[in-house]
Amino acid sequence: MFAATMEIVKRSDVGKFVVLPKRWIVERTFAWLALSRRLNRDYESIPQHSETMIQLAMIRLLLKCLSNF
């Protein structure tokens, strides 16, 4: 369905802060999804229900962003 490529970005073992490409976007999105109560624990027994809950959470986040315009 989607033609996407995945690039794994390793963390450096250097003791200083380094911005890694695209990694912060994924971590930020996971943090936003963790705010949803239904996604905080694994309540759903059917994988399609979990996928639907993720889609609903992202729709809610996008609508919240659009309402700020």
C-alpha cells in the first residue's frame, strides 16, 4: 500500500547531546500517543482494534492542531 523506506538511526555513545535526524519526530509522536488513555495500556485483544485506536488518537491530535489556526 505504501512505498516507504526505513532508516535506523543509532544513538552515539558520546556523552554530549546530539540531534539525530528524524528520530525526535518519531519519539515525539509516540509521546503524543501515550497521552491517550486507551493506548497507555494494551486493552485491545484484536490488532485491528488497536490500529483503529491509534488512528483515532492521531485524528484527535490533528484536529486539535487544526483548531488552533
